[in-house]
Amino acid sequence: MLNSMTAFARRQADTPELQLVCELRSVNHRYLEMQFRMPEQLRSLEAPLRDQARRRLQRGKLDCSLRAESKAEADVTELNRPLMLKLLAVLEQVRRDAPEIHSPNPMDLLRWPGMLGEPAAMDPEHCGPDVIELFGEALDALIEERRREGGELQEAIAKRLDAVGKIVAELQGQAAGIAQDVQHRLNERLRELAVDVDPGRLEQEVAILAQKADVAEELDRLCIHVEEAKAQQDGPGPHGRRLDFLCQELMREANTLAAKALMPEMSTRAVDLKVIIEQIREQVQNVE
């Protein structure tokens, strides 16, 4: 079963002191890349959250937004005095080294991450288990959404693989008459030019042209790649990189087929093949 790399999930939880909101967004990416936006007071929880996501996701760019809002009244907002004293000490050292720098604006100090808030409520040891549990619930929802969309991707890819198989079967029927078609074309051309050619030499030229236009090998490999792609979809994941490689191989064979095609009908179907394979490749870019 395929999993998509594109999904969104949002979960919310209430504790006696905080309202927690976790939003997860994921898009396609070559590797697993994660970005966390969260209150600085809870930054120490980022490592276990990353580990939890890494155990359950293989690929994709994951964007996590975690908000924690205090339920306390505004008039009980506390100043993080230890943090303020440390920051003022650093600013004093800077002022001694660069006297031309002005004193800091008090409002700028208050905007410093962690300067205002509820130290007890935002303590990672106090609310950490709730945050980790909420992240796990959001991750469950995200994975379920990726599976749902992955099922739709699998259906779309399977339909296009079937279309590729039908075109290949059609071309295999046309390829069986390449030698006869080449000989017919040469005879018609010679009659137009009113030229006599030695029959032995004509047979030799027909054999050479038919050998150059032989696409049986390319069609066989297209069949093999289509069957492998179908089997890969039903196998264990991750699937994206393997399917992307098979799309490259399918396009390689289709290009060779188009270059060898002598009959207009075969050239047209080779172009149709390339269009469908490109559609498959675009869908595969979203597969985990």
C-alpha cells in the first residue's frame, strides 16, 4: 500500500493550565526533513518529538507548529526575572565593549522569548507528557491522511500502468510486421523511381533496416518494468524511490522506442507512452 507525503493534521488538548494546539503539515521531499515552531520554554521537547516522528515517517518535509496558551488571567502574568537578569548582564558587557550602543527598549526586553509567561505551567517537566501525547495523536492523524491519499495515488498509478501495458501489447502486434512493412515501402519507392535493383541486394537492405527498427527488446523491457511497478506497489514500503527509478527506466525505453520507430503509427503510440509515463512520474513524486 502506498503512502502519500502530502497531508495535514490538527489536534488540540486542554490541561488545567494550558491550551495546547498541534498542527502538522507534510509535503514531498527527497529525504525526511523536519521543522518545529514551538514556545522556547518547551524547546527541550523537540528532540523526543523528532525521534517519535523519525520512527514513523520515512520521507517528506514535516512542518510542526505547536502552540501553548495559558488559561490564567492576564493580570497574573509573571516576569521571568532570572532570564531578564541574564539578558541585562549580557547587554551590559556589550555596552562596555561598544559604548555607542544605546540602552535597550523595555518593550524589546519583554518581547524576548520566555520573558513573560507562567513558568510553572510552561515547565517541560510539568506539561511535557501532555505535549508528547498530543503530538502523537496529531502524528496518527497525519499518517492516516497520508495513507488515504496514498490509496488514491495507487489507484491513479495502477490505471496508467495498465494503459502503458495496453499500448505495449498493441506495439508488439505492430512490431511483428516491421520487415514486411519495410520491404513494401522500398518496393513502392523503387517503382516510383523506376529503378531496377538486384533482388539479393534488396533483401539485404530490408534485413538491415528491419534489424535497426527492431523494438522487441524495448517492448519486452517495458513489460518487465510495468509488472515490477505493479508488484512494488503491493510490497512493503517505502515505495517512492523505487517507483521513481522504474519511471526513469520506462521513459528510457520509450525514448529508444520512439527513435527506432519507422512506422508513423508506432511513432504516435511511442509519444502516447511518454505522455503516460510522465504522468506516472508526477504522481510518484508524492509517494513516500
